[in-house]
Amino acid sequence: MPRPRLLPVLLGLIFVFAAASRATAGGWEEFGRCLTREGATFYGASWCPHCRAQRQTLGDAMDHVRYVECAVAGDRGATTPACKAAGVNSYPTWVFADGSRASGEASLSWLAAKTGCTLPAGAQHAGKGAVTAPAARPHSGGAKIIEVPD
């Protein structure tokens, strides 16, 4: 009767897998908190596909990143006062504590290097199956930037 032994083994494996998943999520949450502590702010728009990709790249970290929504409901050409005041005219835009900024999707490794935050072990993705995006570029033109009319 090997079945009674199999149940505790299966339950043990499920417990180990669940604990590992929580630890990984916790690492990403800490990465998001660190970005915020270090003064990084992500400006984006709900309708922007590159902003959506950036949020997916951040995965579980996104819940703890300082994010400013620039879209005005019902008016795709309008920008919120907070984004106008910050001089954001393309999405996504990252603004850092030193006053520098980068437009476009930022890779996790680039954000880590820029802010001094440590990526969690095994940082090939940020949860939810997202993969690292291309490195952010300094504030200039490019295919992954959406310009907003003044």
C-alpha cells in the first residue's frame, strides 16, 4: 500500500513550492520598494502599450513603484497637471532623484544599476511571466516612446 506514503510527499512538495513562490514575490516587492526609496518615479498612461509592457516587466514590483498616471479619462490627447508640472511629454518616462530622466521601456537591470537597488535572485522575469525589456534610452526619440501633444 504505497498510497498513504505518497500523500505526505505530495503535500510536502506543494508546501515547498508555495513557500518558494512567496519568497520570490517578496523579493520583487522589495525591489519595487527600493526603486521608490531611491526616488525613481514611473510616469505613464493607461492607454500606452509601452507603459503596459513596462508594468508587466516590473511584475510584482509594480505594486510598490511610485507611479504617476498621466492619462485624463476620455481624452487621449490630454495630460494630468502632475505630468505637465514634471515636464513629462512622452511615455513611459522614468524620473530619478538626481533629476535625470529616461524615456522608453527600462530593463530591470538598468533600473537596478541606475538606483543601486538589488534585483532578486534569478531575475530573469518579474513575476507574471514577464521578461526583461530593452534598456531605457536617455530622453530622446525612439520607437518605444509615445509623444504627447502639448
